[in-house]
Amino acid sequence: MPGCAVNTYETGGPTSNVDLRRVIRDSGLASDVVVEAARIDERSGAKVAQVTVRNAGSSTRTIEARFAWFDKDGVNISSASITWRTYTLKPGEVEEIGSTSGSNATDFRISIRSDSN
């Protein structure tokens, strides 16, 4: 992502089941936006990803997120026109962010950034 500093997300709590390879987030979100879970499932031949985020801060945060999908060889098969979706999280609020892929996808990656990028 040109012009956007991102870091691999590291979880702080022992209850997290986040696969760190799947989550990339803006370093400015480190203390406020916590990724609690990242899951993938198959429904009707398509892969479905769901990521749970929580605003652990004391003020409302607006974030943007987008998914990238990969085939069995690790090749990005996402559309070139993937857009960032905006989410506003009040303090303590939990949001489920999801995406559905085509049948050739086997894995995903989610990028999360502050809306100020």
C-alpha cells in the first residue's frame, strides 16, 4: 500500500485466535483497535472471512478495512478495484468485518488503517 505505513498486528491477550499472517494494520491503531479474531469458513463453495475488531480506546475511532484473497499458490486473486470500507467504533464497541471470495480462494489477508490515511 503505497503511502500507508502498516505493521503486522500482534495480539496482547491469551484469548485471541488471530492468525498474525492474516492481519495487517496501521501502526497508529496499536493502542486503540484490537483484533480479537480472524476466521475463514466455506459456504456454498465460496470462502467467507470474518474478522472481529474492538475499540479498546476511550474515544470513537473510524477505521478503514479491505480484504485480499489468495489462491492455493499464494497468488493474490482479488479484484484490482478493491475499495476500503469505513467503520466507526465507539469506545468498547465490537464490529464483525466480513468478506466473501470466489471459489478459487483458499486464504485471505485483511488490511486495517485509520481513516486519516
